[in-house]
Amino acid sequence: MSDKLLYETVARVLRVPLETIDIDSSPETIARWDSMAQVALMLEVESVFSVRLHSDSLMALNSVRKIRDALVHLGALPEAP
């Protein structure tokens, strides 16, 4: 699994071009990233990366960086170089 897969997942769920996604992407930088999109994104992240995110953290994972950190913590992505 890779950061590219995470970026592709975010872009696909939010229906934005892949090149607009980076580690700092968040609802503040992507207008389509609202609360409904957040729920859809978390469900897709769980499916794509075969992880279970704690329900208390679903709304707190509101940036690509935070999602990546959670996936690293769960062992679904490697530590950043």
C-alpha cells in the first residue's frame, strides 16, 4: 500500500482531480469535503486499506495527513521516509 493509493482514494471519493490532492488536503482546501463526504471517505478508506477505524476518530480524521497517520498507526501504510 502506498500514499498514492490514499491520494487516489481521496480524489475518487471527493470527485476531484488527483493532482489537487496532497498531504495537506482537508475540508479547508477542498470544497467538496463536507460532513457527508467525510463519512463516505472513511468508509472507503476502511475498505481499500482493510482496516477498521475507531468510530470516535472518524470525524477527527479530517485531512490527508491525519488519515495517513492513522493508517501508519494501524500498519496499513509504512512510515514516511
